[in-house]
Amino acid sequence: MIREAMELSDASTVTDALKTALAHYISIEKIKRTSNSIVTEPLEFYYTAAELRSKNQS
């Protein structure tokens, strides 16, 4: 399993493979937390689509 992790992460040492795995795990957890916060507190938009198009064209 360690050899496979090293190959997948393109790491030369076990430590580098673990660092890569931890970085990916943290990223996934941040995405999960953000997703959950959006579910509990939906985003609110201040402009309509037409207003945004108008702003982008100016």
C-alpha cells in the first residue's frame, strides 16, 4: 500500500507521499465544510442576471 501511495503521489519518500495525501485530505475537508455551510446558509445575490450583464458590459 505504501509503494502504491508513493507511485500515485509521484513521491520519492514515504514522508513526501504522506505530505501529499494530507494536503489532499485537507483540501477535501475544506470543500465539504464549505459545501455544508452553503446548504445551511444559502448564498444571496444582490443583483439580477440582467443587472450583472449590464455591469459586465460597462
